[in-house]
Amino acid sequence: MARTIKISILGPAPYSLPYREDLSGLVAAMERHWEEQLANVLCEKPDLILLPECCDRYPDFTTEERFRYYEARQNRIRDFFASVCRKNHCNIAYSAARLLPDGSYRNSTQLLNRKGEVSGIYNKNHLVVTEVSEGKALCGSQAPVFDLDIGRTACAICFDLNFEELRKKYEQQQPELILFSSMYHGGLVQNEWAYHCRSYFAGAVAGLPCSLINPLGEVIAHSTNYYPFLTASVNLDYEMLHLDFNWEKIRAAKEKYGSAIEIRDPGFLGAVMLTSESDAFSAKDIVREFGIERLDDYFSRSRQCRLNSLE
């Protein structure tokens, strides 16, 4: 059945203040900053709000000033976002440096649910070397996929996007949505992640365009130089198909169900995306009814054909 969720993505440039002395005041100022930014999207009543990497960090601090700020901050900003979740009945993906009891840090995305509870934590797997050498941070070792009320969700942070070993872990787990918090954009690599993972990809990039990309690798919404935020809806009831051997089956499904299903064709790829726009059946039901072969099943069959016919 159609599973439409509304996603808001924010990517304002990192917030800067001219003073450093009043640490508690800096934390309060950061809360006010994000309160103003969130007002741009809360009016849309999103199911999920995605924030950029280290969203509550002041960019012009020295390393030691940053540590003192984090000591004063503790979980105050996270708790602020949690209150926003409760008040607005939404999820928030909060990306920030996280201080652990042993004094080490993780660059983490904490997933806050509609009750303001932490429903999952992703620790950046691939840190930039200075995050380790100067930032007291340790690399994450897990690539979890979280079953949230909005769908199966994975995370990546900034430099992670360069490493296919992390992407391949997600390819195997088949998330429906990847949340990318960053200060680096990644360009076409964002599109590659969406297509290879067969997943929607939401990218919140501080000071650069934010994007929402579908599993075909198409940008379906983006922020601009005037508005560093976006809100868009996606339907997570989808199946990825190849056109080979499916032409007649897809045509028959479309003839029977008409606008109750959508076939999204980006052109040139050979792959299409089928979504159910109905409350009566799912995309999986359509695939089953008409015997349509899924994209990855077709590729697996082609690999096996090759193995069987090697000279």
C-alpha cells in the first residue's frame, strides 16, 4: 500500500558568533539559531527532519575551545531537538559530536523519534584523519539499518560517502531511506549511493545544496542559494524493475490498475521504479500478481547465466 512520508532537509551555513566566553550562552544561542531554522519547515508538518553534520558546532573555534563548548553543551541541544519532536510529532536526525564517558568522541547521527526518544545511533565509520588525531574521535564499526515508523533507515556522514565498503553493507541490507548529514556534498556519488542501494537518499549539507534523490538516482527535490531547506514527499512502497522480459507484464499491470500504480522511467538506464498509489495493494502485490522480475533478481540470473556459459 502507498506509504507516503514527508521529509524536510535543512542545510544552512554553519552558525558563527563573535564571542566565546559565555559557554552556557553559546549553547542557548545555538538553540535559538535552530529554532529559527526549524520554523522554515515545521509549518509543513514533516514526518522527518534531517540536519547537517555537526549541526551545533561553531566553525571558528579552536580545538580546545570546541572541547570546552562540548563540555558545557552536554546533551542540551539534543534535548532541545527532542522537545521539538514531541511538540510537532516528528522524527529528527540530529548529527553532532557525541562525548562518551571515557572522554572519547564519536561523530554521530542520533535518530530521535516522535516521542523525543533516541531510537538509533549511527557513528561515522570513516573519519577524516584530523578528527582522530586532533578531535579525540574514534571511528564507528557498525552499519546498522533502523526500523523506524517511517521505514527502514540507514545513515552516512560526510567522508563516509567516499567508501564503497560502507555502501556495500547497505546494499546488502536494503534500506528504504539513507540519511546523509555532511559538510561535503559528494556530487554524483550521492546519486550512485541512491541507485546502488535501491534507496531514497536525503542529503543535508551545511552551506551547500541539499537534495532528495530517488532509487533511480534522480534528484527529485533540492534546496537553493535563496532557501537552504526543502520539504518533499516520497512513497516508500516501491519495487525496482528492469525492462528486459518485463515489457508486456508492466503494460498489463498498467492497463489493469491505471493511475493506482506509477512506473517511473528515467530513460537510458533500463531500470524503472514501480510504486503503488493505492491503499488496497502494494507494489510487491503487483510484482507477484504479474510475475514481474525485480531488478536485482534479473542481474543475479544474468550472472548465473554467465557462469553457466563460460568457455
